[in-house]
Amino acid sequence: SSADITPSMIEEISQGNWQTIEGSEGNAPILDAIRELGYDSMYVEEQGEKNLAVFDPNQIKSAVGNTGDFSPITPSIRESRGVNIEVAPDPRDQAAVDTFNAFPENVRAEITTEVAEPVIRDTMRNLGIADYEVEYTLGGFQGGTQPSIIIRFGNAVPYNKMLEASKVLGTLWKQQAVIVYDEDDTQGGVQTQFVKVNPSRQLSYDETKDLFKRIYDRYPVAAGFTSREGSLVFGNFTDTPQQEFRDNIATVLTDIFQDLDYMADANSSVFRSDWIEPVNLEDTKYGQVSGLPGVEAGREDLRRQGEFDSLQARSDELFRAAVQKRTRAEAAPAEAALTPTARESRVPRSSVSIFEMPDEEAKQTLGLEPGKISAEL
């Protein structure tokens, strides 16, 4: 751990001694410290060559054809345990919801990636989770679709840590509900039925959306899905009997494939899954008292609150900046087409001086960058 790192080790590392970084069997404090910080790999230069060290060999997969784009057909190393979640505006803020939903789906996907990557990384580090992988995919509810995220976890991550991560991220992103699942657990917890619709060939993003809408239009009980490993996965979180749920989806598939160039089957399975609603910080490190004695408890509780507040502030700012950037980009062509006279006529008139506005309000109202208010005025 970091407590075992000596000044001499730091000096040796600064001189390029890679053996000090790697340590020896049972004695590798540098590697231990890197793992404790939440990293799952590192680069080290050995005799002029840069080598990648991966702590868990199961995390290695081919990068051939892996563009990082949203894809409902991208396979994953960790296929059976994970969290389904979305990045979206606060559903109570209708103006923000309308603005976000007005963007094309590819733009919403870009915003999702920009916000999710740093927030997931920091959250997992704070929760002490290193064995995970993120896939950007497609999800839907009641016929509509949104960019979605699957966070997959290795077998070493306990189910309660998956629950904790889902609640923290769900709270940060103002989610009304999130899903946690473990396909390998067919005995414990809440057992839920899922029906996987497996197309006979890989579907494109648009084909996946179309198939979901066709199924939902004919069988509204199949109201929500997530695309996983090329399949459309429908959870039965209703009172519908399992056999009925599966058979009705299978009947729909028989009807709709008459005018399509592919087929699909429907397989039913039951495994552990939690539908978390409402989403809050209960049973997470940020929703529990520390249990420490006396003054230490107060200090630790304040530290945790500050840690979560920092995560929330960063997530909100990333989302606001991503949306604002796209809004400006869409407005730029129309603004450029205006004549100088027309552009001047659009300048808002107000009886309130902008110098009397709070700093944050001025930035948001005027669209100015931090630290640039006086210069722009």
C-alpha cells in the first residue's frame, strides 16, 4: 500500500528504475498503491520500450474494429453482471428534458459519453471498485429509445458493491430507476425473468430501434429493453406470468418477420436482478453514518459529504457544458446567416444591469466562459 512506499523508492522511480515499480512476489507496494487508487493497468518503460501492465488478464480484449462508438452489438469480456443506466437531465426539469430530447440521437450519445467516462471513473475510484468495464449501447422504454450504458463487473466485485455503484451514479444523474443484474446468480436475492430476443444476424443501431418499436407496438407489456451482446433484453418487472410473457414476445416475432430479411428467437431465463426505484444514496458510503467514535465520525461524515458534492458538481457541470456546446453549434449557422441589422435587433433589452447579476447567472445567461465576463463586456 501507499504506506509502504519509502522516499528511496520514489527516488529510484524518478531515475527510471522499473524494477522498483514492479516489485517482487508478495512485495509490490507501488503496484498496490496504483490498484488502491482505482487503476486497472499502467504503462512502464523498460530499456526504452513502453510496456503495458494489466492487473487482471481478463480485462484484455482485442481492439480490432473497436472504435469506441455506441453499438448495440459490441461483445464484452464481462457479459453476465452489470448495471443498466442512462445519463439524462433531471426529469423534474421539463425544459432541460425537452432540450436534451430535441438533439438527434447521435448527439445525445456524444453527450452521454462525455459525461459518463470521467464521472464513472471517479465514482468507481471513490468506491474502491477496479474490476469493471463500460459499454455504450442502446436502451428503450415505451417505444422510445435513448443512448444507454452498461457497466459490467468482474466476479470479484460483490453484488452489494454493484448496488452501491448503481445508486451513486443514479443519484448523480437524477435517474428515476436503475437495474442491477447477475445472470450467474439463479438462487439469491430477487429473481427476475428476462427474455432475450436474438436476431439471426447482427443488427445496426437503427435496426435495433426499429425492432424494439415493432415489438412494443404489438405487445406493450414489453415496455423496456437494453441491447446486450447483440440481443434485445426485455425484463419482466410486471405481474405477467413468465410463460405468458415469453410466449407473447415469441408470437410477435413470428408476425413481424414476414417483411424483414432476418429472423429472431426468444429465450427466457430467470436470474438475480434488482429494479431500484426510487434511486437514492441509502446503503451507500454517502448515505450511511461512518460508525466512527466521537469527533472522528463527524469529520468522516463531512469528508464523505464533500466527496459526493464534488462528484455531483462535476457531473452537473459536464452535462451543462456538453449541452451548451451542442446548442451553440446548432445556433451558429442560423446566426451567421443574419444581417448585421437583424442581428442587432435580437440583442435582448433589460432594465437589470448585467453588472448586478451574480457571477454564475451572468455566465449562464450570457454564455460567457469563466473568467471572461469583464473582457467580453
